[in-house]
Amino acid sequence: MAAQMTGSFQLMKSLNRSLILNTIRMNSTISRSEIAKKTKLTPPTVTNIVNELIKEQLVLESRAGTSNGGRKPILLTINANSRYIIGVDVGVKKVRLALTNLDAHIAMRRIVAMPSPNQLNEGSFLEFLQKIIESFLGEVVEEKDKLIGIGVAMHGIVDHETGVSIHAPSLKLEGVAVKQVLENTFHLPVRVENDAKALALGEKWFGAGKETDDFVCLNVGEGIGAGIILNNSLLHGNDSLAGEIGHTLIDVNGPECSCGNKGCFQTLASGHALKERAKALIEQGEKSMLTEKNGMNAASLDGQSIYECAQDGDKVANQVLQETGKYLGMGILNIIHFINPRMIIIGGGVSKAHALIMQPIVDMVEKRALSDRAKKTKIVVSELGDEGSLIGACTLVLSELYSYEHAEKKV
Ligand SMILES: [Zn+2]
């Protein structure tokens, strides 16, 4: 009985602590009495917990606020540089690493080329990951004692609870125990998530989704993934597959996909599809600046040069971007009819061509969505750019620091 009472007391305290910490974070600066008002906690409870947070250096007392005549209240703010996080974004061709503070400001970054999938197996992949994180940590000096965790965003299907990469098709890997191995090596908590879901989380905390409760964030790179935020939470689905929009069927007779099926959304609307489309037109004999730029070598086409040539008025480059935009519009229309989110955020490499692909997307949605409000669904570009999934990886650790769920687990 006594143990139970202590348990519920500690649970209450942990919940209140997270509530206060989040209230300070959401308001940037706030007084103790405002916290009490917003959280409906008693002023003594707020004072006690705030004192603890100050002692732990998680919270700072900052400049005095304005007041009507009386004593100016002392304001509280999150001490962003009191803790640090390592973020790792494992893509198909490269791995990005970053050291960030609690505001997700990047203090240090590094990009490492990924070994070819043919040279990788589960064991060598984990060794590679350990090695590059160890080398990166070797450069972290001042912040080393302030590290609170490692967040990993990973291509493919990830079980976020066990931190296992279940299936990473482009890396030809299955069942990799990323969390367990990294925790054993670095003695820090490790969180692992699919890269598109991490991107969505990053956009929710620090990017275009900050003010929106329900949105879908598309990661359009070599493949296409999505992170779905519903009621401010990331949707995982029954088997971690929620958001695998890249493998929804658009054309039964379409091109073959890395998953083995034909005509998946990503075979028509990804960066890979964009290059394949340009390659096919050039091989059919279409004249394009792209051949000059790539030394007549259609196989080495890249998204950046297609975008640049399109901006210079190249017909082939413009055509393939328009077509890619049209297919992206189809997938987005499906999402709107399936989930009806307030907003769609487009991230990943292809989003850099937004000046040319946005119009066909908007046209598709305006023409075909079923209601007037759905036709006007807000469609925006990621605010976090190339480092979106990386910021998202760090947010995995941050969201634990601030979450009520985490507080419950600590009891
Ligand atoms: Zn597929």
C-alpha cells in the first residue's frame, strides 16, 4: 500500500514536471504565476518543481517581464544549451550526423557516404554505424557530459518501440537491432524511427507543422515515404506501416518498384522516377540541354541538373518535372481523400524543385478533390530542408524528455 502511494505520488510529480517543462517550452518565456494559471497546478507545486528544474539547469530565470505597477515577475525559459543530442539520418547514399541543443540548433554536423548495399550485411552495417558515431563523438568535447541520447532516422520500415530496422529495401537489410547495439556501445538512450516519420516530427516541433494538429508530411527523395500527424501525435499503425504511401498502387501496368510490385506511387513520382523519365525521353532521341550537362550520359542524370535545365527553359526537363508534379498531385489527392489532413508538407530532395512542381500538384487537387475545403488543402514545402529528417532524429530524443508517457515510464 505504502509503495503504491509513493508510486502514484511520483507519477503525479513526473507528470506535473513534464507539464511544466512543456508549458515553459511552448511559451518561450513565462512567469511562475502564469504557469500555475495555464496548468491549473497550485503555486507551491509550481514553485517546487521549477526549483528542481533550475537546480538541474534545465530551466533558467531570465529577464524581468512587464507588470502593471507592482514588482516585475521573474520569467523562466528553457536552458537550451544545458543538454545535447546526437542525431543520425541514415539514407540510402549518405548518413548525416548532427549535434544539437534542446532547440534543435545544430552545433556540429557531418556527412558520410554510405557503403554500397552490395558490400553491406546486417553486421557490417552496424559496425559502420558504430564507427561513424564514435568518430563524430570524438570531436564533441564540451558537450559530451551533457548528452541525453541518440536519435536515429532510418530509411525503410522501423519498429519504433524495439528500435529494430525491420526492412530497409534499398540497403537490402532486414531485422537490424539498431537501438540495442547502439545503446550497448554508447551507454546512452537511443530512439530509432523511419526517416519520413522523423521528418514529420521535426516539422511538427520546429518547422511548417508547428501550428497544425493534423498534417501529412511527404518525404520525396529516391523513394517516397510519409509521416502522418493526427491530433498532434505520430501515427504508426498496427505494424509500423502507416505512411508507406510510396508503395500504394497508382498504375497496375507501371514501372517495377524496389518492393517487387509494379506501378507503386514512388515509381511514378519520386526523384528516381524523375530521372528515369528524363532518361527515356533522351534515349528516344529528344534534344535536351541535359545531355550536354551530363556529357551525353543519360545514366548519370541527377535531379539537380534536371531542375537547373528546366529553369533555363529546357523542354525535356520541364516536361519531366511537370509529369512528376502531376503524379505527386495524384498521390496527394489520395492522401486528402483518405485522411483529410489540414495540411500537406512536401520535403525531401524533389521538394527543391517546388517552383516547378507545385502548380501541377495544386491543379490536380483543385480539380479533383471532393469538397471545396479539400480543394483548398494547404500544400507547403518543408521548412527544414535537407536536414529535416536529421532534426527529426534529434526530436525523437527531445519528445521523450518532454513527454508525459516518458514520465509514466520513469515510475
Ligand atoms: Zn513498391
